[in-house]
Amino acid sequence: MKDEHEIDFEELVDAHYQALYRFGYSLSGNEHDASDLVQETFSTFALKGSSIRDRSKAKTWLFTTLHRHFLRQFRKSKRVQVQSPEILANQAPPIDSDAARAIDCDSALDALVSINETYRTPLTLYYLRHFNYREIGEILEIPIGTVMSRLARGKTELKKILLHSPKIDQ
Amino acid sequence: MTRDEAKILLQACSLESAASTSPEVEEALAMVAQDPELAAWWAAEQEFDDAFSLEMDRFAAPLDLRAKIVRSHDPKPQSSSIFSHWFSPGSLRTFASFATAFALVVFVSVMLFEPREATALDELPGFLTTIQQEIEKNSAPKKPDGSDEDFLKYLEEQNAPLPSRYLESIQGFDRTGASFLEEADSKIGVLFLENDSGQIFRLFVINRDVSDSTSPPFPETSLRQYPSISVLTWKDGGKVHVLATTESIEVLQKLR
């Protein structure tokens, strides 16, 4: 009989691989690296996932692992980013309802990957709608107050980029 | 708290995530309930967030990604019924007898025969000669500096095999060049790697079918010292990976 806490690998893949891929894409900015990150994440799970006793923790564990893989593999070898200091967020510029509805998948992702990585990462997790602030903080290993300030700053940046997008020219 | 301060706090808050986050956010939420202008503004923010999330959900992973993930997963047998059978009292006695006999055979084998760690290179002597010559020449057709993608694209254009999975310990190394070699009828892909200490490694990748016992499947590795080079080998997706260096074998030992 199957243990109710036992995690079925394929069920886990089905539940999370799409969202992990979106997260990986927003971090790396390309499909190839995003796919590699997702595969590497599940490979790590296959090796170490048995240590996760609580299946409800598996989702956060997967996103944390993907983010760590990204930091190890890509940031070091490709680009060194200067971390901006935490800046008190300005109020985001308003985008009216029609403009909000004009956002399409491509423009959404283009805008997202244009944002500084510091703000892009929590913002992606926020828009994936799978996590609350506490969980985003756990995944990125930052305090909840930092999550909130980065989200606010990220959203301001996002709206500024979208306002200059030809598809959402108000 | 002013209206503008409330807006800054709430601009990236969904109703679910905002609840009980902090006293300030709760105060801002209370203001929303009493201030029609603030409520209208927040509703517009929620509409924007919903629209953005919806579009992100439309961005789909490649069609073959799921299959690749599942295919690469090697499920371990975990049948509780098998375990309960194995650990029944009768089975334990049989198992103990078998284990004693097996240990005896292993002991005699170790005493009689010199232990020898096989590697992929034992099955590929021509390959070893080729890579040793390449390292000794030190004049490989090294590509100019470029990004990781450039190096991999270069190998792909030459129809040379690309690396599958890297060891975690070498993932962060700088890729400083790429080349390809020809051995018999096949091509060998070569990536030039450099660690933080400036130590140079070459990762040779060859499409060759070798047994698991001679080149273990990723993430297992096999380590071997040759006269002029040390090599660390593993196999993934039918490709043999050979991380070679003129550094001492201890350097590779740390990367296993």
C-alpha cells in the first residue's frame, strides 16, 4: 500500500514542471537554459527528494532548488550583476484597464526578463500565483520585508517597461 | 498612513498574500475598505495582476520537456511487500547464509586477483591516444572567447557531440573555448574549462556505447591516472564524458 506521504515522481512533474519552466525562463531568459534548469531540478529531486518527509513542502523545495541551480550555473559563468541597494519603491505608474487587457504572453515575458534580476525573481514567483510572501522569502532565502520591497520595486519597473511597449502604448 | 503610503504597500499584494502579512499591510487594507478611491485603485491593480498572471500561464514549456524529465528519472524499487517478504524471519536466515557465502567469495577474489578500476578509456584506447596527443600539442583549434551558447553552438555546427549533464562541481567553471577532434569515423567535442584558481580542464565528449561497468552512469564517476594526464569519466545519454587535466589526480578527486 502506498504511503500517503510518499511522493509520486510523475505526479510531481505534472504538477510543477510548467511553473518551474516559467520560473527558469524568467531567470535565464532563454528556453534552452530554462529546460536544463527544470531537468536538473528534477534530477536533484530524484537523488535527494526522499529526504522530504512532508509532501506539501515539495513545491517550495523544487523552486528553491531551481533557483540555487541558476545561481550556481548561470550567474557565475555568464554575468556578474551588481546588486542594487534596496530602494524605497516609488508608486507604480497607473496602467488603465484596456492597457492591462492588451498585455499578451510575449510582451509579459519580454517585460519581465528586462527587469533587474533582484526584483525579477520575486516578481515572477508572485505572478506564478503559487506562493505567498513567506514562501517567496523561503525560496529566495530573504526576509519577508525584503520580499515586499522587492515586489513593489519590481512591479514599478514592470509597469514602466510595459508603458513603453508598442503593444501597450496608452 | 497616507493614501500614497498605502498604495506603495499594497501595489504588489494579492488579497490572499496580503492577509496578516504585517500590521502596516493590515492597516492599508483597512483603509481600502473605507476609501472608495483607494479601493478603485487597488481593484485596478488586481486586474492588472490577474491579466499578467494569465498571460504567464499561457507560456508553455517545450512539448518534449515532460518526457525528457520522466525518461531521465530512474525509479528505485520501493515495494513495501518485497521488503516485508525479505525481512520475514525465515528469509533473514536464508539471507544471512547467502551473505556469508558471498562475503567469502568476494574476499577470496580480492586476495587472488589484483583489483582494477576499469574506465571508459580501457574500451577506447584510440580515444585516449587522441586526447593525450591533443593535450600534449597544446595547439588545439581553440575558439576565441565567447558565451557558453557560442561554444555549444560551435560544437553543434561541427556535428560534434555536446555535453549532456555536468558534474555539479564543474557547473560553475568558466567555459573558455571549444574545439572538436576526429577519431576514426567519429567526432569528439571538446570544451575548455577553467576554475577560479586558473586550473585548466578539457571536457571531451564522445558518442560511444560503453558498458556501465566501465563508465558509470551520471552522477557516478570513475577516476584514473595516466602517464601525462588525469581523467574523470562519466556517462550520460549514451555519451561518454571525459574531464581531463594535466593537474594531479587529487584535483579531479575533489570534483567527483
